[in-house]
Amino acid sequence: MSTQGSPYTSGPPPRRGDHAAKRGNSLRRTSDTFECWMRRVLMVILVLGLPAAAVSAGLTAYEASMHTVRTQTAERHQVTARLTSTAGGGDWAKRPAPVRWTDIDGVVRTGTALVKPGTPKGSTVRVWVTRDGKVARPPATTFNAKTSGWLVGGMAAFGVGAGSYAVGAGVRLLLDRRRYAQWDAEWGLVEPRWSARFRP
């Protein structure tokens, strides 16, 4: 029996034409190609942009904080002051109490400083004051600057990561809606022909 035209004939599979080879996967839609390239771009942003944004933002915050540290350190200094009345007591939290000290010009100044509860009148405490003789908080330290840099850098990295994810999820949602609309339109054309085959 001749096997000519038989589907079981052995031999190499038929070669695809040049046009089909250029097209690639015939089931691949334009939206699929766009989504593939979008993922690649977002991956590049994550791999390159995330570290760059984190380092840049962290160093900027650190330098700004160090400027504050240098400024406050130059404008504030510590003096020894005496309590003019006993500090109130009750719990472990520090309480404001009136203090008095003499500055380097011999001028007697007064202010309010935070001291431990129950500190008796006449006790000496170290307080930070500004050049104009006002009680101030201790100046910021390099530890504060480093903490600020790490915090801002971490927030920048999280922002880039979250932004990339949001963009990817948003574009994917729009593409899926478009695909569903295309599928509905195509099914509206195919379904009457398909169902007609089963009608008596």
C-alpha cells in the first residue's frame, strides 16, 4: 500500500516560511511584547536605579544633618548651673526646674532646665546654652546624622521599589482589561459560527 499523502509518512518536518520566522510566535500579541519590555525596563530600574536613589538620598540627608551638627556645635556650649528651687518629684521623668548660672562675661542668667525629680535646691547641673544665653537642647551628633542618612536612604529605596511595583501592576491591569475586551469582541464574532455547527 502506498504511503504517499499519509500523515504517518516519515521525513523532516516542513520548513516555515521566511515570513513566519520573522513573526515568531503567532500567538504572541502586541500587548505581550509590550509587557515583556516593560518588565525588562522595570528590572533595570530596580537593579540600577534603586541603589543609586538610596545612596544619593542617604548622602544628601547625611550631609544636611552634618551641617546642622556643625552649626549647633558652634552655637551652643555647656555651663554649670545651680537649681534655685527643688525639682518636683513623683515619677522617673525629668521635670523642668529653674536654674541660674554666670556666663563668661560675668552676667548672671536664669533659665529652665530638665532635671531628675526631687533634685534639691542648690544642686549643680550641666546645661546647654546658646550664645545669647538661652537654655537649649544638646546639639545633634554624628550618630543622629548617620541615622538620618540611613533612614532617608532606606525610604528612597522603598519608594523606588514600591513605585516600580505599582507601575508594573497598573500597566498589567490596563493590558489585561484590553485583552479581555479583545477576547470578548473576538468571541462575539466566533461564537455564532461555532454554535451553528451544533444546531440541528
